[in-house]
Amino acid sequence: MVDTTEERQLREQQLESWGRLLAGLSHDLKNHLGIIRESGGLISDMVEIHGKTLDPSLADRLLKAAATIEKRVAIAADLLHHLSSFAHRADSPESSVLLGDILREEAAFLQRFARMKQVELQIEAEEDVVLITSPTLLHHLIYRLFLFALEQLPVGKTLTIAVRKGESGGKICFYAGESALDRELPIIEYSNTLQAIAGAVSMQDGQIILEFC
């Protein structure tokens, strides 16, 4: 079933609305993280100032807690940076993007699913491939293909997603070393998205290949 122009415009409006909501949420969460970071820094400062009057074991625990807060805030801030970039991409139905940037951006969120499956996720995005497409739909398709590949891998394996230069454009390859990805692709599920981003997906030598014209 192919989307009509009206249906596609409605979907783009919905994506734009979600993008703005996510951007606002990201901004608010950054403010909260700033307060948490300041509080962690205050704990460290108070220990430094009053350390001589504190029980040594308590002072050590407080410093470790402050260090943990700083580390977790840094991780959360990085995720919010990617979330903000993702949200702002939804403002434009079509734009010029670097495939490597798109992939690195999405990998920050895909890592959680890989860890849950106990699969290592590796990203190779050294080659600069420029593409004019819908960033939001591209994110969606990468996510769907990632889940399709992840379902086929046993615990302890490594899934690599790589950006490569193609003959007529760029391509994204999903592969898992000696563990071939050989399940039949549900092409019909991706047809509307592939049409919208001028892409094609296929299985080649145990790899999933997403190519762009």
C-alpha cells in the first residue's frame, strides 16, 4: 500500500509535532541536569572544606557519590545532545545530511537494546556520504533494520553497522562477522519508507544492505 500525498503530509506534520515536543523536553531535562551537577559539585566542595571534621569513611563515601553523580550526568547530557539533534531534524521533512552523523546519533539509543540482548554494537562511519532525504524516516528505517538484525543474533555476538560509499550514492551495511544474517527480509513492511527516502534494501552475502540513489 503506497501513501497518498495527503497521508504523507499528515505523517510529516505528526513527526514535526513530536520533534518539537522532544526538543522542549530535552531542553527542560538539560536544566535539571545542570542543577544535579551543581549539587554534586557542592558535595565535593563541602568535603574539601570540612573534610578534617568528617569521619574519613564518610568523607570517602561522599566523594565517591559526587564522582558517580558527575559521571552519570555526563552520560545523560550526551544522550540529551543526541535526542535534541534527533528532535530538531524532524523540523525539516527533507534536508542534506551526513549518513555518518545520522548513524552515530542513532547509535547512542540503539546501544541500550544491544546491551539487553548481550550483543556488542559497533559503528563504522568514517566515510562522509552526503544524502538529501528525510532524516526522521531514515532514523526510523535504521531502527527497524537494526531490530531485524538483532533478533537473529545469539548472546555474545557483535553487530556492526557501517556507512559505505556506493556506486550511485551511499549505503548502510548491517553485518555480524561469521554469524550470517539470512532471515528473509519483510520488504513489504519497509516499502512506504523506502519509497519516501528513495532507498532500497536487500540481503547480500549474509549482510543487510540499505542503499540510496
